[in-house]
Amino acid sequence: MFKNNPSAQMSYDTQEQLAKDSRAEAERQVKEYKLKLETGFGFPIVVNELGASQGAGGTVRSVWNQRVKCEHHSIDLAHCDAWLRPARLAHELMHIDLECRADVAGVRKTNVGKRPLKEMLRLYDLMPHQEGLLRKLLSYSMNVPVDMLVDASLLRQFPILKPAMFVSACRFQEKNLAQDLSRESMPANFRAALEALRTASALFTDETYGHATRFFAPFRGTPAGKMAEQLYHAFLKSFPLIKPGGHYELVDRFGTIIGFPNLHAWDPRPCWKLVPVQTPKPAGSGYDFNVEQAILDTGAVSAGSVPSYDAIIKQVMREKNSQAGNDGFSLRLDDDFSIPAKIQWGARPAPPSKTAIPDGQRMEGKRGRRVREISHQCIPAMASAV
């Protein structure tokens, strides 16, 4: 890994062996930590083990950050070496710990979009094809400060995890710094923010592990390096005295330093309360479609009309793309998703059963083939029922 730094390679090899030797004790302590969180805050934690090809790292969703109300926290843990697993799991558990403590203190918040993604692209002078860069900024500006807090807290609470955390951090920084943003076209302030955030992560690794690595060295004295030092000092100023919910303030502080204040918006309600709830039309008022609420609201399919099935499909696609922040019909007709349309005939006579649309009909096969077949079967039946 460290081709030009024998000293760093020696440290890496030594820490890897220490992590392997301490695996059993590390597993025991992390297992106790998980049980403590479950019993202390009252919610079970479900850990899903992902396959080797399903990504790296992990994803955590607390009770409050899930789109559907549930009574457990959820962790998706990517495949890794067995001796690295305790540290990886502990990292995700600490994220849950922060949210639980904030909830008990009455200051927990949900990160919500400040404005639609397409509007943010225009605001920051980005082209539609640069949506990935905007998502990267949103991700970096959230994850970098919170991960600093998580790792610093873990090292203070579980010293036994330090060797494995060091190895994991080195592997992450190798991929993090391998990205070449200079080849991508973007506004100067946007590039400076992204460079500063990932460089701040490199500086944190160097400082946290006693300068055994030199990830930050190439950036020292550069504009990105200077801004990264500001970010790191903001973290140091916050960490020793941070209170429950302080990680939200730290994220906002990082956003201000990189020149993007109010990049994130917060709402005290859980995520599942922010998801729009569909409101069905009264029975007997015509064709009642159990779809996303906007289908009827837009007027493309109105109560009392006889729509074509193609119109229903296109409107469903338009609504799904709108929710995802996409332009046009990027959701393809041959995508595998259940059609959320259920016709309730109300006071009107029902069509013959042989031509009725099956509940949960799925679109399969090549682009549009299945949709056209269903449409040709259903439109005459709908018309004859009027």
C-alpha cells in the first residue's frame, strides 16, 4: 500500500497483525456495546450482512431515518475481513448512539432537502449531467464531519479497536485520494469545497494515528489544504465539549467554512412523517386510482374520466421521476416495478373479469411490449363500461 513510505508500511503491517490478534476481545466488546444500545434506548438493531459484490463500508438507518415507520434500527454491513468487522460494526453503532442521545435530549433532527435537486443544480451553476457531483458534495459535507466525530468517540471508548480502525482508515484514504477531480468540469468554488472536504478527512487520519501516515502532505499549503485545516480545527474545537445533537451543528459549521451555508436543512420530525401520504378519492365519484397523490392532483387523470392505461403508466413514471429529481422519463417502461394503480369502479359497472387489470401487475419483457399488450386489452373494456 505504501510503496514510497517503508515506515508507514511497517506501521500498517504491525497494526493489521494487532487487529487480528485482538479480534476475539474486540468482538466481545462490540457485542456488549450493541446490547447496551438496544436495552438502553429500547430499540433492537438489525444487522444485514451484504455480499462481497454489494459495495463497501456500511449504511445505517436509525428508527427515525427510515421512510416507513418501524421499531428497529437497521445496519447494512458490507463484506470485509473478519478481523475488521468489529471496528466496522462499531462505527455504524456509534452513528445510532449519536441519534439516540439526541432523541433523548429532544434535539434529534432529520436531514431533509433544502430545495429540489434540479433547483440546486441551477443555484450552483451545474449542468444536469453533473448531478453526481452535487450528490457527492451533499454526501461529503454530511459524512466527513460526522465520521470524524464517530471515529474520535470510538477511539476514546474502545481503544482495542484502534489497530483495525487504522487499517480501515488507510484503505479508505487510498481510494478517497485516488479520485482525480481535476478532470471534471465544475465551478471553482464547488471544486474547492469537494477538495477541502476529502483533504480534511486525510488530515484527520494523519493526526489521529500519530502521523504514522502522510496522506495530507501533498495538500499542505494549497488552497484545499488551508481550508481543510480550518475544517479540522472546527472539529477539534467542537469534539471535547460536544453535546447530544452537536453533530448537526458541526455539519452546518463545515458547510459555512466551505462556502455553502445552509446546504442541509433539518426537521425534527422522523423521516417517515415527511413522506407524502396518498389520499384516495371518495368511493362512487368515478374511477378512483390508488396511486401517488399527484396523479389526480395534476389533472392528467381526473375523477370521473375514462383514462387510457398508457396515460396511467406515463403519469406514474412522471411522478416517480419527479420524486427522484430527474428530467423527462428516465424511468424506463421495462424497469421492474409494481404498477401502483388499482381501479376501484365505485358506482359504475365493473368490466368483464377477463379484461380487468390484475392488482400489482408487473411490467416485464422488452421496452413497452407488456404495456402495449395490457393497454390494448383494457382500453376497450374501460370504454364499454361507461
